[in-house]
Amino acid sequence: MFSRIAINSAKRSVRSFAKPTLQARFASTKPLVQENRVQVGAVSAAIVGATAAAYMYADVSANMADEGLHPPSHPWPHSGPLDTFDHASIRRGYQVYREVCSACHSLDRIAWRNLIGVSHSEDEVKAMAEEFEYQDGPDENGDMFDRPGKPADYMPKPYANDDAARAGNAGALPPDLSLITKARHGGEDYVFALLTGYVDAPGGVEVREGLNYNPYFPGGAIAMARVLFDGLVEYEDGTPATTSQMAKDVCTFLAWAAEPEHDDRKKMGMKATIIMAGMTILSVYLKKFKWAGIKSRKIVYNPPK
């Protein structure tokens, strides 16, 4: 009997000792979390970010040549929030495209009329369009006929179809350049680096016959050979036609071709910003004027006696 009483008393003492200990231990973590919410949140965000980064880049190839070198960034005159295109550069860039690039690459989304007021006058555009023949019709007899180009016509294609383009370029299909600066990571920087980045293949790198080594192209081997050389074109305004100058001008032209509304968009954005700023200031003033009397008044309650 005495042993049973001793056992029961021992159990009660153990329970009474363990309960406050557990309560104290669990209760002590709550104020720590509440007092250090910023640190806990930062640690949690770091863990989540590290996990996401590891997941995203887990499959990145160890051979960065598969992706191509990242092109260096250049200070383009139109890259700022308030900057517009250099229209003289657009005109020179069109000359480079017409004399060099148009032999293989099309510009399907640009019509002759898009150049009016941007790089050429209306008479110049009409004269350039009339240099090409476009198929039209049918006529009164139901036959198709050729006519001189008009400003409403789109830029002519160098090949009749994709099969003809591949046949003329050893199986490679030259991409359309209308949206090339939007379709490539790096935009103008990538195109500029590609045009000026042709070098000899380093030791240990084999390039198949008919291909050319360019570290900025994914894989390093590109079917297009170097096309820009110093003095290749003769600019109308006397600008020296160096390789980098021609690459810069044609990149500016292609950036405009991908976004012809660029200048108008920025002008409209500036107008909208000015109007919205003025309306915001006026709204704040009216709000304070209307609510000043309400917020500053004093309400006094005089209970009846």
C-alpha cells in the first residue's frame, strides 16, 4: 500500500515538473518570433529565393557557348525615357540594309510609306518604290500584270519563298528583320555584337565547312559570313563608313523598324505624365481645401442640466 502511494506521488511530481517546463519552452518561442519578424521574414525570403534560383538554373549547360556570349550594353541615343531616334542614323541604316542586308533578308512588315517623314521625303520614297516591279491585277481581261511600286507597297522580298531562300543559303533560312531587335535577347546590342563579332575560332573549336565562327551566336557557328567591312558603302552625308558605324546605323534602323511608333509613344507618354501630374496636384489641393474645415472643427457636447 505504501509503495502504491509512493508511486502515485512520484507520478504527480513528474507531471507537475514537466508541464510548466514544456509550457515555458513553447511559450518562449512566441515572443521571439513576434519581436524579430523582420529577421524571420528576411531568412524565409532568402531560403525561398535560393530554392527558386537553384530550380531555375539547375539545367543550365556548363558549356556557355551553347547560349552564346552575352552582348555588351551600348548607350544607344534612343534608349532613354525621353530620347528619340537619331533619324539621320535611320537614313544611313536603311542605306546599309538596302545595299547589303536586303540581298538575303526580308523586311515584310515595313511599307515604303513608313519611311516618309522619318528618314526620307515623300518624293524620295516614291522614286525608290518605282524602282521595283510589283505584280497586280487582275486587269479587265483577268490577267495579272506588273506595275511600278507605290508608297503603299511593302518592301520587296529577296526570295520568292522559304524553299528558295534555303536553296540560296546552303540550307539556312535568313530570318526576316522586321522584328529582329524584339525577337532576340539583347535587342540592338545583340545585333551589333553579332555583326562586329566575327573572329577566328579559338584552339580546340572546330567549325564545319560553310559555317563561320561568331561567339555571340548560340553554338558559335553561323551560316552568315561577315558582311560589313570598312568603306563598303558610301554615305550621302559624308559619314565615314567604318564597320562599327555601319553596324550602329543598321541596328538603329532595325530598332525603328521593330517599333515605328517609338517617338510618338514617348511624346504621348510625356504629355500624359504632365497632365496627370497637374491633375494630381489639383486634386490634393481641392481635397485639403474641402476637408480642411471638417477636419479642423471642434465638436463640443453640452449635456442638459
